[in-house]
Amino acid sequence: MILFPAIDLKDGQCVRLKHGDMATATIYNDDPAAQARAFEDQGFEWLHVVDLNGAFKGQSVNSAAVGAILKATKNPVQLGGGIRTLAQIEDWLDRGLARVILGTVAVRDPDLVRQACKAFPGKVAVGIDAKGGKVSVEGWAEASSLGVVELARKFEGAGVAAIIYTDIDRDGVLTGINWDATIDLAESVSIPVIASGGLASIADIVRMTMPDAQKLEGAISGRALYDGRIDPAEALAILKGGPAAGAKS
């Protein structure tokens, strides 16, 4: 079970949003590379990065900051936001990304996702961001008519490395992960699922160790880590030790 610390990039800075609204950005660090090193030093073994400007623009915008992150940490990095073509995928993987996350293009052009999975085995994840159970695209600015499970099932057998499922209604507001919807998705497909949106406290970390959550690959944490609501050492110890460790905390 992996806890992915998140670095969301807006104008080259490390920020957090509420409900994906760019106007609500809180700046936590103006040096994303230093933040990546800090997460590695705290014991995290993966890093989740989102180019927020890129998600809205449809192409990478914070490339310099992502490049600096890749140089700053030895941890594998997964990146989403504005990656829409095979050429962009190949370029980012050549630059050292462990995984690219395809969101909008997974709705607009699912065949491209399948092509990417075939060309880059184990290197392609799909980001499914939903509001009210329906998938949103273009940096969450547009709603689609697709249901979450309906979209996920389009990629069964395609070789998708993981699905990152974000409940937009909970993102950045510390109300707890939507465990029911996330676990329902994990039980509906064979692709590993990563929970995102709303992780708020050690209680969510303990919840990750419960039997019905074992289908998940892990969860992403942003604001709760930056605000100090979750102690990294405690969280990582719980995930290594299971429910008993959580009960002692």
C-alpha cells in the first residue's frame, strides 16, 4: 500500500486547490524540487505530480519545474496534466518519469490510451476525476456523461498500470476519501486503483489498511500533509504495520 505525496504545480509553484478551482490556490512552496527532496527525506517512496496549468491548457506548462523535481529526487514520479499525445508521453518518459497519467484524453480518445499502453508497458496510468459520479475533463472544467466505472471498464485488458480516481467534491477540503465509491471502482475492474481527493487524517490512513481496501494500490495525500494534519512517519508506520499499528496511534 503506497501513500503518494502530491505536488500540484501552478505557475511553477507548489500549491493546493479546493475542488480544483484555480482561484483557490494556496501556495505551500515556491521550490517544487525542494519539496520533492523533503518528501523523499520523510520516507515516501513515490511522488504524484500534477501540472495544473497544463491540465487547463492541454499541453505541459510547468515543464521546468517537473524537470527540476526529476533531478531532485530518486523516487519514481508519476505526472498528469496536459499530456494528450503519444509524442508527449514518449518525451516525458524519456526525461525520466516512471508513469504518465492520462485524463482528458482517456475520455476523448481511449484508443490513444490503448496505443500508449502497448508502446510503453507499465508506464501509463489513467486519471478518472468525477463530480457527482460523472467524469470531468479539461482540468475539471467540463463535465461528461460518462460514469466512473463505465470509463474504467473501457481499459480492461489494455495494460493500464493504475487508475487514479479523484472525487472532485472532496478534493482539497479535508473531508475524507470517498471510500465507498473508490472501493466500488476497485471491485469493478482488475486495474489497480489509487484513491485521491479528501484524505484528511490518520483515520484515512488506518482505513487504507482494512481488508476491503487491500485491492487498492494506495492513496494520494496533499493538503493534509502540507498542513501537518498527517505525520509522515506515523502514516508510513501504520501502512507497514497494518490496523494494529493504527490502533496504537
